[in-house]
Amino acid sequence: MIQGLYKEIVLDHYRRPRNRGELGNADLEESLNNPLCGDEVTIYANLRDGRLDEVAFTGRGCSISQASASMLAEHLAGKSHEEAGREIEAFLEMMRTEEREDLGDLVALKGVVQTPNRIRCATLAWDAFKRGLEGKANA
């Protein structure tokens, strides 16, 4: 029952992605690909007053990678740099360990751990965003 709901959440984000498209002159832009399956994603963000004012993505790949990028864009918009970093770490930790109900709909992606080679699909956009944030922190 609950797995069916989670599957619907992931499919909804795949079929109707949120914030899909390039952000011109983005403050943060980072691309990653998964050479094992061909998934690729580019994440974009604009920062305003220390917050992620806009978050968007482009890319192509399987339903899991694209749904995860959509969920990331929706989940991180409005967060501060620090909050976004904590949310990314919490998501990546959840994908390695236990479900975290405090992550809301993102828990729907936890189901992919049953197919270990799909975990990279779910974490691709998150890893790209993490790399982008770290680049901003070091700039």
C-alpha cells in the first residue's frame, strides 16, 4: 500500500517535473552524469539574500533520476545555503541507511534501495547540488 503511494509520487514528478528548465545567469550551476546508465542532470540555483530563490534542473535519463531532480528543486527552493546543505546530507544519509519521515515525500525515493544499481539514479541531482554548494562555499 505505502510502496504504491511512493511509486505514484515518483511517477508524478517524472511525468510533471517541477522547475524543469535552465536558469539564465544562475548563481550556481553544476552538471553530473552517470556513465553506467547515461543519466545526466544539471542543477541551477539563484541565491538572493542568502536563500535559494530559484532552483531548477535540466537533464535526461530514467524516471528515478529525473523525478529525484524535480523533487530536489521543489524541496530546496527557499532554503538557506546551510539548510540546503543539511537537507542534502540528510537525503544522502537516508539513501544509505533508514527512512527519515522528516524528509516528507523524499522518502518515496528510498524504495530504490531494493535495486542497488538505481541508488545512483536517485542521488545524482543531490550529488550535483552538493558539489555546486561546496564550490560556492569555497569561492
